[in-house]
Amino acid sequence: MDTGTFIDEIARRLTDYIHSKDEPGQVNPGQPMNSLRRVLDVQVPVEGHGINGALDDLDAFISNSVKTHRPEFMNPLWGGLSLPALAGEIIATATNNSMYTYELSPMGTLIEQTILNRMCELVGFPDGFGTLTTGGSNGNMLGMLCARENALPGSTKQGFDGRNMAIFVSKEAHYSVLMAANVIGVGHQNVVKVQCDEDGRMRPDSLREEVAFARQEGFTPLCVVATSGTTVRGAFDPLSELADICHEEHMWFHVDAAWGGACLFSNQHRSLMDGIEKADSVCWDAHKMMGVPLVCSAFLIKRPSILRTLCGHVTTAHYLFHDAAENEDLGRYSLQCGRRNDALKLWLEWRVRGDAGWAKLVDGYMDRANYLQKSIEDHPSLEMMSSRMWTNVCFRYDNGSTEIPLNDLNATLRHRLIQEGQYMVSRSNVGEDVVLRSVISNQGVDHDILDGFLEAVVRIGDEVVAGMPPRA
Ligand SMILES: Cc1ncc(COP(=O)(O)O)c(C=O)c1O
């Protein structure tokens, strides 16, 4: 097969895949791993299958994938498929420019700088900069590493004993903070989980108490990681008050806005992050609410010199970095060496939408989340399980007359929903309660989809209560 025919074949598959989101079909192929292993040949051969075989392999892959582009997909904090970003992803892969130096990624460097500078402006870091990372988890880790270098200048080079350091997060913060505490040498046990209020926001009074207690116990408070948009409930910590405490206590203030950062585009909703300009660093995932394909995530810092120190490698990498390009090479702000161009897809999407388009996206998602919440509140067999600040809608089925414990009932319901394959939604906990956590973060979601989703939840809940077996 010649190159043109092969590319045409791929383009046809892409078109079919994109159109399939509007046709009747499943989100979840729903094959258990054992049976998938039995029916699929995924071995790497000794003698290659040739290029025609690649098309068959891709067909098998597409049909066995979770259809994250369908509007019925509401499971994690991302979903949908946007064409400009997809085009950027494809071209970034085809051109394969690595982001470490301007020499090897000329326009990519300008684009990434532009994106980072604009995100810094939105955050309120006029002299800020940053880097694109592999996700909010790494963004949180970079924030904590910068906190370390800031508290103990030179620790990047000399090493660090973090056993008497304490890091403060809310009880509802993302688990990546624990992972990062390990990597930076502080350890899981020294991450203090601060009490939240009833809406899931970190309580400033509890933070003050925990910091005082840590000092009393001989710990040095290193940083606070606040969350703008918690994973389960979508809560936004009160940044301004937390920042003031950090400044008084000389702690680094990092904000995990992986999920909620997009609110900054919206005049209606940006007040959720009031005080963000007082932070030292922020992470913000464009691969969540902004719908850019995985991965695309920014780490932003108010004083870029700290990030640069952290990533400084002096003259070791003489084969890549030269003094003449000192102010051009983005590899001086990254812990990675070879690095994908994740900026192109975000930039392309941004050029198509503009700031106004992002604002519309966010406002539209909030409207749909309001609609979903209202539909739940109006339904006799459904109940909201948390207040709402963002597009996370946590609820459960309860028809009020079942002997089945509600946690078991809702866990079974969710399992059956996923097995039926028409909708995908996350199972989470709010306190001790099992809830269905749906999020509006997928451009295809409209009122009809949400109505159909709730109908499916109620139908399955009724079937579980009636002792009916799962549908085949
Ligand atoms: C609040 C929050 N922070 C960080 C992360 C981690 O982001 P990533 O998956 O991009 O590493 C998540 C992921 O869902 C999240 O919800």
C-alpha cells in the first residue's frame, strides 16, 4: 500500500470514528479482561504483519476502546473530542519537534511561551512563566519542589532531608499530593489533611491550628496545596484567606487548579478563584474542562527564577543547550529532556475559540450542571449528595422504600450501568456515602443526554430494588 492510500485509510477511520459519536452505540465495550485477551491477538510477532495488518490492528483497537468522545461519557473529569485540538495533536506527532530547545522546535517554542504567558496573565502573575507538564500530578509535584528550593535554597543540588517538613492539603485534595510528597522527600506521613467545611472547602481556622500544632511538634511548615475544583465535589478552597496564612507563616502557596482553572475565563464564575494572584504557583490542566486531548497541562509560577534553578543543569548538556539560546530554550524550565509538543493542540483550539469561546464553554457547562442538579432534586427517587460549586454533580438513587443498604444499592446500580455500556459515570464517596459523580466536561452533553442518563439510573435502581437480574 502506498503512503497516500495508507493515509487515506487512516483519515477514513478518523472520520468514521468522529461521526460515530452521533450514532446509536455503546460508550463502554464492556469486555472483561480475560475474554478480551482470549479474542484479541496483541502479541508482537517475529515476522512483521506488514502495513495492511496495521489497519486491521487499528480497527480492532478502535472497536475495543471506551468511546470517550460520546456525550454519554461522563466518567472522569474530561471527555469529548474537539477537531482543532485533534488536528494539533496529529500534526505535533507528525512533526515530532522536541520542546527542549528553540533550535529543535522553533514555532513550538513561541507557541508554548504564548500559552504560558497568557495563562499567567489570567492567573495574575504578570512576571510569571512555567512549563507544560504531563498533568496536574506533575504540576503539583513541581509546585512542591519549588517550595522546597524556596525554603532551603540549594537543596536542588545538595539534597534534602524532608522528615521534619510538613505539607498541608485539604482532606478532599487529590491523591497526587501524596505521590509528590514521596518524590520530593517529605513522605506521605508528613502530609497534613486539613478539615473541610460542609461544602468540601479547606477551613482556614483548621489550617491555622494544624500549622501551629506542626510547629509545636518540631515540624517546619513547607507549603500549602490548595485546590480549585476538588476531584469529587468540585469544591474551591478559599484562596485569599489561605494565601494570607501562608504569607504570615512563610509557607509556599501552591494551587491545584487542574480541574477548576478554566473558571478564570468566565466573568460569571471566576470569583471562585479570588485570591489566586496571591499564590506562588499553580497547576492547570487543559486536558480536563478545556477538552484538549490528554495530555496538556500547565505549571505556572510567579517567580520563574525558582523553577529555573530547580531545572538548572549548568553545562552538563552541552550537546543540547548553548549560551546563545539561554533565553530561548524551554528545556531550562522543565525536568524532562525530550518533550512532546503539547502546546500546539491547545494553541490551535484557543485560536479557534478565543477567550470568549472558553468563557462560553464554561458557562454552558455550568448551565447544564444546574439543569442536572434540578432534575435530580425534582425526582422522587434521586437525591443530591453534596452542595455544588462547579460541574461535579454528586447524587444517589434512593426510592425511600428499600431494605438494601444504600451504599450497596448504588454500587450495584453503577456497576450495572457501566456493564450495560450506554453511559459511564464515576462511583465515588462523599464521606461514608457511595455516590454517583457525574461531571459536565464534554461538549456533546445536552439536556436530552442528561434526561436519558437519569432515566437509565432510575430504571436500573428500580430493577435492583425489585431483585431483577442485570440486563444482558
Ligand atoms: C484536583 C485534581 N488535581 C490533580 C489531578 C491530577 O491530574 P492529572 O491526571 O492531569 O495528573 C486531578 C485528576 O483528576 C484532580 O482532580
